[in-house]
Amino acid sequence: LSLGAARMMGVQANIWYSTTGWRSSGLFKPGYQPLPVFDSYRFGIQQLDRAAFRRVIDDYPGLSGYEFERDGNTIWLIWSLDDAGQTIQLPSVPDAVFDVFGTPEPPGRELTVTLAPIYLVWAP
């Protein structure tokens, strides 16, 4: 269950049963060195903590996502449904765009969305 889907469904907690995981599903390597999924999970929590689910984003063919609201900010978590990626025109330029690990990307009204989820943030 992805963090965005869990938040959309009102799940209050998402539990990992083992920090080192089963079949590469953990958050850490042996010796408790964080895996990239740990950074992604941590950034998702930072973005969606106290966020209220607003709607499923189905405005663009070939994309999926969720819209949230937190502290007056509108947050989109979106991704492409296939390997091709999709170039979309947004309703307005977001104030911030982040990849799934929290790395800032240049905001723009036109974005290419791939299988890797991105966060878009509009401030009030």
C-alpha cells in the first residue's frame, strides 16, 4: 500500500514488519544503512502528515494521482501509468516540485511525468 493510497483511504498508520525486510522490502541494508526507499518514505510522511485527501486526480489520460490539502497548501502526488511518460499542462505553475526522494525539480506549467511519482505543491 503506497503512502498516498493509504492517506487517501484514511489509514492512520502504515507498518513495516522488519526494518531489513523480506525480499528487499525493508527500509535499511544490513548495518542499518538507509536504502533509497527510506528517504522516499520519510519525504512522503513530511509532505502528507496532517494532509486531508481531496480527490483522485484523473484529469490527464495515462496519469494517476491524489490531491491533498494541508495548511492551505494544495499537494498533488502524481505518476504515469506506463513507461512512456506523459507531458501535461498544469492549471498553474506550482510553487514547488519534488521527486519522490524530496529533491527539488524546476517548477513549470508543463511537466513530464514518469512512473516515478512527483509531488507538486501550490501555496495559498
